[in-house]
Amino acid sequence: MSDAFPHSRGQSSQVDRPDRSRPLFSVTLIATVMLSIGWIYPEHREITVRAIQQLDQERRRTLDTMWMLACLGHESRLSTMPADDTEQVNPGTIDYASWPAIAGDHSRSAANMVDNILETEWILRVAAIAAKLDASLSKAGLERHARTNALRDSDLRLLHADPEYATRAGTNNVHFLLPRSTTETGPQDYIKACLADGCELNALGTYAWYHLRALQKAHRLSRSDLADSTRSKLALATLADEAFALHFLQDAFASGHIAGTRGDASLRKGTHDYYNEYGLEARTWEGKSMILKGDAWMRLEDAARAAQAVQASLEQLLDEIQGEGILAHSEPDNLLILAADTLDVCAMNEMPPGQFPSNAGSLLEETIRMTPVPGLAEGEGELPRFRSEVGPFIGVVPAVRAAVLFGGFGENQHEVGGIGALELAVRLGLGLEGVMNESGDGLVFLDLGFRLDGASSFPVASEEGISQFGSILAAIPSRPAITLRTRIPFWIVPFDLLLAAPILGLTSPESFTRMATVAGNGGFIPWQAGLETSFGRFQFVLGREVGVHLYGYVNGGDRFVIPYGDPQHEDAILGSLRSVALEFPLVEYMPFRRFSMDQSSSVVVQLYGSVDIPIDVIDIYPAGMPTPSLRNVWQVGMRAAFRWRDYF
């Protein structure tokens, strides 16, 4: 038995860890993208509840006995039943059905999961958030915008509740199925490929690792005359290893995890999300055909299929505890392991070498034959790929605007009027929309462009004779401008990520990643989270985006007739003026957004406020006249922009 499970003698920390010297951008981007993988908490729990309820009476009694042993000394934190079917909005205890939901997404290993469940307070908040999400999704039904908003609210709460929610996932594909190499690949060949030395970390390989550790502990529990305290610890460790295994077995039934994980973060994320929502035709290794959906889109039939495999895995474990399992005639390992396994699935990229018994395939085949056959590797016959709006891009942004002006630059110009403008800009940016959910907005960009304003609707002075000259003597004549625009999400105050990056990027990259993730989803106080509706998306964006318009720098100064003096005896001069206008969007509405493999287009309408600050008067006619006193010009307006991007 010890030869079959050599890992039981060591610690899982001696595995290949990813290089932590990557650029901060890479760490932040990929870690955030990986947050979206796996069934969501209530879906994992529902699958496990179904599997437990389907157990026959004898095996259910065995599970109940094991659960009572595991609960000894932890009654205040663990539920009295493995699957607590009482509805609790704010649960005070955690049942076993919730453990696979906590595994992987809210813990790094089985040992870490046990510690989080028994010792932390935040795990109860996570359970409460999951209960609210379950109710919200049930209420939303199939309304896409309502489901998106429910996931947004849940993710924002989880970012505050779980201290590692934004950074735990790492950079690997542990939640995904390994693609098949050929159409001739059979279940035994596939299992061997998933467990092979140096193989990429994958869902079924991770399931195998933890399920086999659970079987080993169950076998020891069935064969040993142990003290009650020792049996309690061993029961807790056995159930923990199995729960951690079940998380990844369940992930094998999510359609976005069957399609494969090739390509950069954008391609993986887009493919994952597309198939989860729209479904995928698949068949099991046993030849059963089905249509599967995925994360946050699970149907009753999806839960039922996954529950059958989970039931088979639990039955294998419970039979082992009863001394009737596949290891019944083996001798237990001389080394008694009373703690859950420590293999950290967030800190490795490859399956640990030389750790699986030679008969692992036959031990696992009964369960794995129930799982869907994954898609083919890259090449002929591969499933179509889809991108998400993640990564660097170049774009073009034409826009039209209309605004209300509150006076002119002259100190006595207080008339209210209107003005319109056209603009065109080239945009360089980093798309991070929806890395956690579709209501997120981590968009970062810098625009450089040109703007042409029309003349104001009111003249330079209120005399009747002046109005007949039209735009020639407008208070603010038609003028061009060089435009700059930038958008950067913030954590608490605008531009705080720019200030924090040089410090935290070197001292605490994970802290910066958490800040950036929170910022991209509405900020620490999520008042800038996007709101999806059936007719478009709304978002409050004050401080997230700012425009700068440089007037008078295109043609050496804009010519103005500027009134001055006593309002009753007002005179005027001709001046050449330069000014800088600062624009602050307040609220934006996006009626639609379309995205193909590498291009996106959208229309956004913004309500903004602006102040035009005069810098200097370059020359004055008649010569020798004193420089007049100038005032800032305030305006409130609407800007409609068409945004087109091409992703690198």
C-alpha cells in the first residue's frame, strides 16, 4: 500500500511552482481572469446534495456515521447533517455538501480547506453570500441581465469577505479538462494522460490525486483499531480529501471546461464563458450523448448528470470505509496520516511526478467513464474558440457632443446657451471588461485626438445689432482642440492604483492584485459597479475617466472678441486666447456592445461636466490695451461615442 501512495510520506510543498518574477501586469491579469472558472458555490453544493440524497440507505448511514465522527469537537461550526436541507439566509454552520464548493475556489488544498472551514469567520460570510446568490439566480430565471447583476453583487461581496478571492486561483488550468490528443483516445488512455509525469495540471488529474488519498485514509479507517479521538481526526481528513476531489470532478461537467484551455487569457476566458452560457453537445466515455451548460447557467439536468458521478465516487469511498472497497485486501500504510492532504493546486503548473500507483486507471475508470469526453487539442476538429475583451488593443473613437454653456470668458458674460462639437481620437488601451463578470469594468486607455467645436448659440454681447452677425461674433467662436482622454479604475480615490503600483508592485504584488480587482468591479465602495438592464448598461463613472482639451494650440491661438469694462459702458478687444478644458464624465449608458474574435464595437452615451480654464491671451488688438479679466466657462453636456477596438 505504501508503494501505491508514496506521496503519503511527504508534503505536497515539494512541487513545481510557477515563476513569481513575471511582470505585474501578467500576474494581475491572469489571476483575475481565473476567478471566473468552476461552477459557482450554490451549483457545487446542489450537485453534492443530490449525490448524497441518491445514496442507498446503508451507504447513507456510513456517511452519517463518518460525519458525526468528523464533527466531534467542531459542533459549533459543522452542521448536524451532511446535507442540511433547511433554508438559511445566514447559515451559522457548514454542512458537508458545501465542502466541494469551498474546495478549489475558496481554498488551496484540502488541509487549507479544513482550516478555513473550522477556524475562520469569513467562510460563514461566504456561505451567506452563496445562499443569497442562489435565491437571486432562482428569481432571475433566464433573464440574462438579471443573472449578470446577481453575479456582480455576489462577486463584490466575495471580494470583501474572502481575503484571497482575487489572488488564489494562480495561473494554471487546474479546473479544466485536458484536451484529447486524437479521436482514438479511450478512457484508459485519457486517464493515463491526465496522470502522466509532467502533464499539465488538470481537473481529472487533481480529482484522482485527492480521491486516491481519501481512499487510502478510508482503508486505514476500516482496518485499524483506533482511539475515538484518532478516528475522529482520520474521518475529518478522509472527508476533506474526498470533498476537495469532488470539486474537480464536478468541474468536469461544466461545458466551458470541456472545450479546452488553449491560447492566451482572452481566448481561454471567452471560450469558457461562451460555452457555459450557450451550451455544448457532448458525450460521456460510456457513449451517452447530452447537451451541457456551465458556470452560473446550470440546469436541473446538468446537476443530475454531475451528481451521478459524484455519487459513484462517494460510494467507492464509503465502501472502502466498510472494508468492502477496491483496497479491501491491501495492507494499510504503516505511517498513519491524520491530516488532510496539502497539495496546493494554486502553486503548481504540472502534475506531481511519480506519485500515482500503476493501477490508478482501473481504480478510477468506473467514475471517470461517466464524465464528458473533452474536446480535441489544437488542430483539425477542434472546437471553435471565442475571445473575451481582455488584452491590449488599438481603437478609433469618433464622437459627437452637445452641451449647455454657462456664460463666456469675459467677466460680464453670464448668458446661458448651447454648443456642439465633433471629435475623432485614436485609442491605445488594455481591455479588462468582465474578467470576473460582465458588469465589471477594468478598462484602461489613453486617447489622442482632434476636436472641432461649433460656435456658441449666444453672441459676444447682448446688444441687438450684434446678433445679426451670427457666429462671427459668437461669445465662443468655432475652434479646434487637441484632445487627450484617459480612463483608469480606482480603488477608493481616482488614480490611487497609479500611486500604489510602484510600491505594492515590488513589496506586495498580491495586495495590488486585490486592489486592482476591486477597482475594476466598482471600487472598495462599489458605487461604480455596472448595472445591466434589458435595454443596456448603466454605470456611474465620476473620477474613473477624464478628458483634457487643449484649445489654441492648433493654430497659435483662437481669435476671440472679449468684452471688458463696466457692463453699462462695455467695450471689447480682439484677443488670441489659449485655454484648457477639463471634462469629467458622470454617468454613462451603453445600449449595446458587440465583440468578434479580435474586434469590438459599442456605443456609449455619457453625461459630463466640464470647465474651460483660460490660460493666457497671446496678443490683443488694438495694441496697448490692458489684458481683460477672464473667467472659467462651465458646461454640462451629453457625449455619444462609437468605440471600435482591434485586439492584439
